[in-house]
Amino acid sequence: MTQDKLLDGKAVANRIKDVLKERVESLKVHGVTPSLATILVGDDPSSETYVRMKGNACERIGILSKKIHLPEDTTTETLLETIEELNRDSSVHGILLQHPVPSQIDERLAFETIAIEKDVDGVTSEGYGQTALGFGTYPSCTPAAIMKIMEDYDINPEGKHAVVVGRSPILGKPVGALLLNQNATVTTCHSRTANLASHVKQADIVVAAVGKPEFIKGEWIKEGAVVLDAGYNKGNIGDVEYETAKEKASAITPVPGGVGPVTIAMLLKHTVDSAERSIPQ
């Protein structure tokens, strides 16, 4: 596989952020600074790292990062009150609740409490429904990143057979809807799909989103297929067996440096979009 077939997520993310910096400066002329509130409940080290990374990414392009850190024993009621307060705060344009939350919290109820106009991470059922119907403002950020990478590299899903391996409500399901809305024929598989290899072998586009290291074998990839690996596992390993898959793929995302950087860039974009919508017309 030649270097030009590597789908470089860092390059895509940098292009997005360069445009966003200009948009943030334009907003400041109107007295508006885009603001993303991130809520972290508990002390999960991975979650703390993700929140810090998102905060740093915000600050580099001029978005205000508002961090709320709640203790491990926080109740659902307290978390909902915190979210409602942010919903009412007109200076906050996006709200992100870091997943996972401690087990005593009703996570789905917490997600649903986020105001739709501030759901920049695409976690509410209303946002998911709008995405599926084709008029969603803020699709989940990883599916949005996958679609953006394909757009940037002129990979048109229309008429192609896309196989999505994974069915999570913020990745597998919404990316299937986005592909379907762009006229791909979509097969959704998962870890319990019988004869998974036979499905993957038919795919023109493979989206790996199952959360298991090297679960999708390189030998399953059809010659010339496009592979978008949204998995990120310990040791910087994706969900696809990269070394063997890249020999057959016409284009492939690396892990790291593929879908991940663009996911964060799309979160920033959605926050800036929301800030722009907050200006009275």
C-alpha cells in the first residue's frame, strides 16, 4: 500500500482546526467566546486523560474549556442538577459528559438531560434520531469524524457496500445511519455475528467499531476496500489487524493518528457551530 493511501487523521484534524481558529476570532468580534463544559464524575485515570486532552485542544484554538469534576459518590440527582445549570448558562455552548460514569448513576438519564442545542457530542436519543432522519445538527463525534475523513479523501460511499462492525449508540448505529443517508448499502455486524468474516469479505467500506484489539483480521479485507478503524485499545492497537489489512486495502486509517484526532476536531467544530447559532440573527 502506497503512502498516499494512508488516511491521515492528523492532517484532516489540522485542516479543520485551522478553519475553526478563524471562526473563533470572528465570533469574538461579536463578543462571543465558544465554550465547552466537560463533566467528569469520579477519578478514572483514562477519563481524566481524555478530558485533559479535549481541554487542551479547545484552548489551542481559542475555545473556553470549562471543567467540572464531581466526586465518585455523586448521585444521579446531583449530576442532573449540574447539567441543568449548564443548560441554563448562556455562556456555555456545548456540554460533554465523560463516559463512563460510576455505576450508581443513571447514565442514559444524564445524557438525555443535556439540552439538544448543546449536545455537541451527539449522545441524546433526540440527536441520534435527528441524525438517522438526516437533519441532525451534531452527530456523534466519531461517526462524524469517519464521514469527514472520507469526504476529505474523496471517498464517496454512494452505491458501495459498507460493513460496520459494532452497534454502540454513539458509534456503530449512528455511523450506519450516516452512511445510509449517503446512499451506501449498510450491513451492521457485531461481536456475536455468525460468519463475520464472510460479511467483511463483501465490504467495499469496513468501519471497525467493536472495541476489541485486532478483532477484524487482515485476510478478511476485500482487495481494494477502504478500512476505517475507530477502535483504540491498549498498546495503541486498533480493532483491525493493521499490518495485514493495509496490504489489501486501497485506503486505511492508522491507529493512532487516524479517526481519533478527527473525533476531537469534530467536537470542537460542533462547539463553534453552537456558538455561532447563539448569536441573534
